[in-house]
Amino acid sequence: MPIQNKAMLITYSDSMAKNIKETHEVLKEYIGDAIGGIHLLPFFPSTGDRGFAPYRYDVVDSAFGNWDDVEALGKDYYLMFDFMINHISKKSVMYQDFKKNHDASKYSDFFIRWEKFWEAAGKGRPTQKDIDMIYKRKDRAPEQEIEFDDGTKEHLWNTFGEEQIDINVKSKVANEFFKQTLTSMVKHGADLIRLDAFAYAVKKADTNDFFVEPEIWDLLEEVRKILAPYQAEILPEIHEHYTMPQKISKHGYFIYDFVLPMTTLYTLYSGKTDRLANWLKMSPMKQFTTLDTHDGIGVVDAKDILSDDEIDYTSKELYKVGANVKKKYSSAEYHNLDIYQINTTFYSALGDNDKAYLMARAFQIFAPGIPMIYYVGLLAGSNDLELLEKTKEGRNINRHYYTKEEVAKEVQRPVVKNLLALLSWRNKFPAFNLEGSIDVQTPTDTTIKITRKDKDGANVAVLDADAANKTFKITANGETVMEQK
């Protein structure tokens, strides 16, 4: 079904029950109309990174179900699938065929061959300056050795984990793979394609190999042309300075609001509403808002919306106020991939405080765009220290596995009941139409008034909130929807 202006749930296939079919049952029974769309995190066969190292896209991982289960979900919700445009697993047909047949492989141009890339750039490359210039996730050059069956060796570009080998997006064979895969996804129910780590996909000598312009726009346009006949949209994923997503927005794509999480935390920790107000005034309507995702809370995204001192204050306050949040959980000791992310649930970041948490969600609901809510956040989940310590994976602190019985229990908590009620109301009330308007005022340093109207101004929703006291009142056409005293 087409994308609807209704809240989207982010979930793994086995996180709110055992598989996709059971997740569908849980949503229908316990969540109801609070959710209109689902970002079903990678459900394809994968060799790591909780699904983000797929080796094929033509089947559903049998542990999660099959295409019938996915398509059944798509009859009740609009769906978003992940496409890892930057990389694919070493277990893929492409890698295995290349390893076996080397230059004779039909996939000899599918990957970025490190030595060939730099030979084309000039003699004696890469220099240390070249390596230092690369925007990278590692403390070394993003390359990995491949030993072919004929005994020869070379290196391939490898931005992320050991299993995730970068794709040469400029190659004809890769473009054929993109078209085949994206078309298949839409036919199986995808209404929105999330382009994971797309800003890393274009590599070009004498650049930092991140968000390389104008080539990145050419890549996005190629994907858009593939999806256009099917009326499917793209959501490019990028964690960086807010000006980069805003550039993407100006090209007409949906974007993520990754500034909101840290800005909301700052607001609730400090009690000051000016930074939040300024950000809401700047935000486009064609976006998905977040407070939490399957990754950590992004810090760099809020730079210059919050000052460096305010970001530092928020980070320190998070470790002080947050329930069971420690700096080491976001360190190399717990395999953190990004030093600019903090691993915690949003509920625990607010000290497991129901009033602060519900206010945070009220801010998100009134922000421009469509709310996107992670499954742990939907159930106001606390940090899962047991899973964290068992796996020594920092991000697993926010990746609890809920059984059906746990979900049934969690939805009875007042904070979850109120959140579900707010989402259900927001999904139906016309004032949140993306063609409508937003007005933001700060009557005092600690208060904020957000007014949303539909295109004609006939329907009006108002949030009056006091960030210092964690009190708020929501009205719809003058009638009270919810009040927190």
C-alpha cells in the first residue's frame, strides 16, 4: 500500500515474537492502530551485523518465515525494507564467484579493487594523505585482502565489518543487481526502500569518499528511476551534520530527523526549550522523525543545533541521569562501531521516568514529519544489561527480545497505554497532514507551544508543555486529548 501519514514501527523479525508471522499477530492483538507502517529490519540471509551483511535478497531467512508472511504484513501496514547499497556479504554469489574465477568472473568489476582503484588515480597512490582523507569507521585503511583460488591476492574496499565488502556502484553488473533486487523488493510489498550507508557508496580519488557530490545525486537518481514505475519511495540513511540530510530533502527525498533525539534529551535535562523550538522551525515536513533506532543515539547529528558545550552537557547528563548507562557500553570494549553514538534505550536515557518519556514522545508526535518509533521505545523498554553482557555488543543494550507474553504485559503499563493512545490519535487527526503547517512559540525559557494545522486550517492540534516540570496538555480543536500534570 502507499506510504501513509501514520507512525512507523522499527522492528526486527524476531524481536516482538519469534518470527514475522507471530509479530503480525502481536501487532494486531496488542498494538492496534497506533502503528500504520513497519520498517522490517533486514530479514534476508546474512552473515553478521544483525542482518546488515546480507548475502542474498531473493529469499527470506527461514528463521523468520517466508515471503507470504512478509506480504501478509504488507496488507495491513505500509512497509520499508533495507537495501545495503554500499556492501554485500562475502558469502554472496558475487564474492564467491569472483574468488573462484578472478578476472574471468562475471563479477570481476562488482567490487572495488583497491589496487586498481589507486592505480587509476596515479602513480604511488594511495599516499598516507589519501588514507587520512578517507571518512572511515576504522583506525586503518578500509581494505581487506582476498585470496583467489588461483593463489593470487589483492585487496577489496571494506568500509564496515569483515563480512561486508563494498560494491562498485559504478559497474554495469552492480547496476543490474540493483535493478533486479529493488524491483523484487517492491513486488514483495516494499513501499519504501531504506538505502543503508548510502553516503559511503561513491568512492572517488582526492575526496573523503563520503557523500561525494555530484556523483551521489546520480546514484540516488538511478535508484529513483528504478522505483518510479512502482510508486515506491527512497529513504537515504545518513548519520552526519544536519545540513547533509537537508540537502537530500531539497532534492525531494524523504529524510530522517536524527537531530531530534539529542535535542529532546537536552530539552528535558536542562528544562530549556529554545533549541528544540529552533530545530522544529527548521525541519521539513517530508521526513521521518526518530528518538530511537536499532543503533545508538547519534551525537554528531545535533552539532550546531546544539552548541558543543550543550552537546557535552547532554552527553554527561545522560550518563548521570540515565538508568544503567555507562560510557564503556559505547566503547570499543563493547564493539561500538561509531564513537559518535551512545548506546542506550531512550526510556533509560531519561532515567526510566514515565513523565519525561511521555513528554519526549509528545514532542516527537508534534514535530514535522511522520513519527518512527523503535519497538523497544514503543514498549518503553529499559536497558537490557543481561543481553549486553552476554554478547559484549554495545548496541544490544537496546535490542531486547520480547516474547508474546512480555508484550501482553508491557502494554498494560500506564506509560505504554498513554503512548499507544497518543499515536492512535495522531494517526487519525487531520492537523498532522504533511501539507499543513506548524507554529512554534516559547512563552518562557522552559515552556513551548506547538500548533499543527491541516492545509485549510480547519483542524488544529496544540501541545502546551513545560519542560522543567514535565507537564503538558494536548488539545484537538479546543478539546483536551491528554494532560500530564
